Amino acid sequence: MKLGVCADPAMSPVLAEAGFEFLELHVQNHLKTTVEDEAAFTAELARIRTAALPCVAANSFLPASLKVTGPDINRNALAAYVEVAFERAAQVGIETIVFGSGAARRVPDDFEREIAWQQLLEFGQLLGALAQPYNLVVVVEPLNQRECNILTGVAECGRYVEAVDHPHVRLLVDAYHWLIDDNDADAIVACGPLLHHVHIATATTRRAPGIEDCDFTAFFRALKASGYDGRVSIEAGWKDMATEAPVASATLRRLLDEAGW
């Protein structure tokens, strides 16, 4: 199991010292996918390459304005955006792209959910086809119901990934979202063959493990039973990363040990 943090490359020395093994970047901020000036990405790429940890994953995939469901989707614009994101991700060395993007995939009020589901399937198949040449894997993130109104649980996202049926589209589970309103341990176990990435944060105020009370026991037991043995990223808020990162690293390693890894 490899442990990482969603963070800016500038924080990589602190995180490496704390025992973390990789960074997870922000697609829009670090790959400059919403900026037309290619020079902006070139400059950012140079900075990323100086990081003390490998940058192997990225989240915050789609801007809210680029809709995946509803009456106003633009398939050509989606395809063009995804192609740029994947090409730049490959230059960085990113291997995993997280598809959360709740605002982009939210089903508009009074829009037919069956149509929205079909739109999501078509987008998932597009993602798989465009990711494959770059050897990227897109992982679908189950969000809590306050952040989105579709693909909001592990079981639902598992059905979606199975329906997309592409080896470069897999599943993520996120402890924060799961603890808020999912708590279906059986779904994590059943979806084990689909799992490719994990996020973690506390349920109360979305902090790093060990910074506030949060019982992750059931979550890690389910992960262990699922057979998962990949990457785990902390996706959380930090008040003082330099002092909190060692606590978070030690807490995660203890949780893994207690679950039997």
C-alpha cells in the first residue's frame, strides 16, 4: 500500500519527510486545462518536475461549466478538454485521473435520469478510449449526496463502471464521502476487482487522519476484505501541514496495520 497526499508540489519536501510516497495534483490548477496559454502549463510542468515526490494522480478533473449530463452538453468540447488533460497528465507522469466533478455531472432538475445515465455512460466510454493511448486510468469517485445527485454511492458507481466496461475506467472509494451517507461495507468488498484508488479524510470537518476523531475501522476492514492493495491519498484540509503530516502518516500506517496489511 502506498500513501500520498493531494497537495501542491511545493509541499513535497515536508510530505516526503513525513513518510509519504506520492503526490496527487489538481487537474485544473496544475495541468492548466482551463488556460489557453500553453506557456502556463510549460512553466507549471517545470515546477512539478522539481517535486520531491512523484506526481502520479490528479483530481478536480472537470470545470463546473463543462456539463456531462443535461440538455446542454457539448460532446466536442468535452472530448477536446479531456484530450488536453490526458496529454498533459502523461507529460507529468500521472497514471490516475479522478472523475468526481460533482457540479459537471449533476443531473439538472426535471431532467430524465435515464437520459442522464446514458450520457454518463457515453462519457465514460469516451474517457476509456482517450485514456488508453496514454496508459491512464480514470477512477470514478462516489460523492456524498450533498455534493451531487448521481453516482453517490460505491454500489451505484460500481454498476456504472461495470456498464462502461472499459479497462481504463475503474472505481475509487473515498472514506469521507462513504462515512457521511454510504457506509455500505459490503459494496466495497463486492467492488474489490474494480477498485483502483482510495481517498481518505475525516467525516466531521474533512481533516487528515489523526487530526480529529474519526473511526475508520469499518472502512479499512472492508478495503482489506476487498483485496485492495494500491494507493491511498489524503484529500483533506490542513492548518499546518508541517506539524500535521507526520501525525497523519503515522495514523494511516497504524490503521493499515490494525486492518491486517
